[in-house]
Amino acid sequence: MGAGYNAARLSRSKYKDLAGREKIINLQSIRIDIPDMILNETYTLSNGLAIPKVGLGTWLIPDNEVASAVKSAIEHGYRHIDTAQAYGNERGVGEGIRGCGVPREQIFITTKVAAELKTYESAAASIDESLKKLDCGPADLIIIHCPQPWAEFRGAKRYFKENKEVWKALEDAYLAGKVKSIGVSNFLIDDLVNILEDCRIKPMVNQILLHIGETPSSLVEFCRQNDILVEAYSPIAHGAALKNEELAQVAAKYNATIPQLCIQYTLQLGTISLPKSSNPEHIRSNVQLNFTISDEDMAALESIGQDYGKGKREND
């Protein structure tokens, strides 16, 4: 059972004290926590593999600290852990997974080929190195971290030919049983078309920056039409959402925190949400998603201007 909670409200309740006398208590304002199932909910990738709807992001968590964060997340019901070669913490993530007490097959592990690796040979070697560092058997998902090296992010050179070579390395790893699914990250529509036009295996996910105020609707729709599941990284806008008064007002309407509102927003868009935290309390509270955002509020949130968290990416 997941570690999130639904809140129920009761008005009056009867109980018996230790002497057996019946008492009545007013519970009008008392919240009763009932576990919800969000951490057990999954999407299905195009190859039939189930992937949990919420995962723990591990960007900026040091290798010597990430095992503790991973264990805490798994203890609180998370079954999806996201890392990357660029994070420098694959070893620690693997340590946390191996030592968490939950069978490996119940945990979904994602890692990413570094954005700077743009040849078949370097990508293939890095996949083997990642698997060695994780030391958890086949990965559940490996993706290309970015269509361009980070130093050239969204620059003029698009690396179309090079990304096809990297994709071939991922396809071969998939066909060899080294990884159960493959995908991309930070790919725009033309980056995806470049892969789709002659690939053997279609990308199964596209992990992108997506949060309130940064919702690339055309890209999300293109992915949906091509059976590519979108994953939302930095759903809390690198923490900038916490300072947004408009979001605070909407969150209060649902008796939720701003992070909970942001995560629920990405889920209601049909994407995977990957909030990052090493704080056990935040790890727990982030998935207490006991509400549904109304259609009206979803439309309003989607139209919020990009006045915070704008233009940032994982390696900023």
C-alpha cells in the first residue's frame, strides 16, 4: 500500500471509554488519514511494461547521500527511482536499492546516457558502465539525456545524425536484454521525428521539463499521438513554485501544499511526475495527493505565464 494519504472528515462519532461508558465526540475539524494508492498506480509503456506514475528524482543528491534518500523513498512506498550518468550518483542509487529490503523486481530504475556522448561506441560503453555502477541487473529504462551536449543546449547544431547513432546503441542494449525500455529526454518534436523516421524501436518515453508555467502542450500532444509517454522532471519548477503566491492560493483551495498541487497537476496531464527530494518529510508529503484539481483550475494553471522557473534545466 502506498504511503500517501487521503483526508476524510467526520462530524460526530461515538466511542466507549475504558469503563465501557458510551461517549460522543465532535470530530468536525479532525482529519483522518487514509492511505491512498497513488504510489501503486502505473502507466503502461508501448512495449507493455508497467511504469509507476510517480518517481523519486535524484538530481543534485550526492553519491554518498543518495542511498539514504532512496531507502527513505522506498520505505514510504515509492517504487520508481530516476538517476543519470550526469548526476554522478548511480553507484549510491544502486546501493540504496540493493539495501532497501524490497525485491529488485518491484522497483523501476531509470538512468540516462550523458548528453555529451554522441557516438555509438561511447553510448554503448556508457550503458555497460551504468549497469555496473547500479549493480541491480538490467535497468528498467535508459534514455538519452539530451539531444545536444549541455554546453550547446538548444543551440544551432542539432546533432540529428549523432542522436541516431546513440539511439542505435540503446536499441541494441534493449534487444540484448540489458534494459527493459528505452527513451529520450529534452527532445523537441523535430528531434523525435529524426528518431522515428527510421528507428527499429520507437522511443517509449520523453522526459521533459514540465511544470505549472512551463507546459509545452504541442510537444505533449505529439508524444501522445505517437505513443510516447511523457515524464515531467522538476514538477515544482526547481523550487521556484514555492514562492508563487498565485499557486499558494490555488493550493489552499484544495487544502494542499504547493508541491502537492504541482505534482497533481502533472499527473492530471497524463504524465509521470518526478519530484526530487532527499528530505524524508518532503518525500512523504509530496505524494499525499488526496484531491483532484478541477477542469477550470487545470485550465487556469496551464495558462499561467512563464514568470518563474523559466528556461532552467537539470544541469543548470
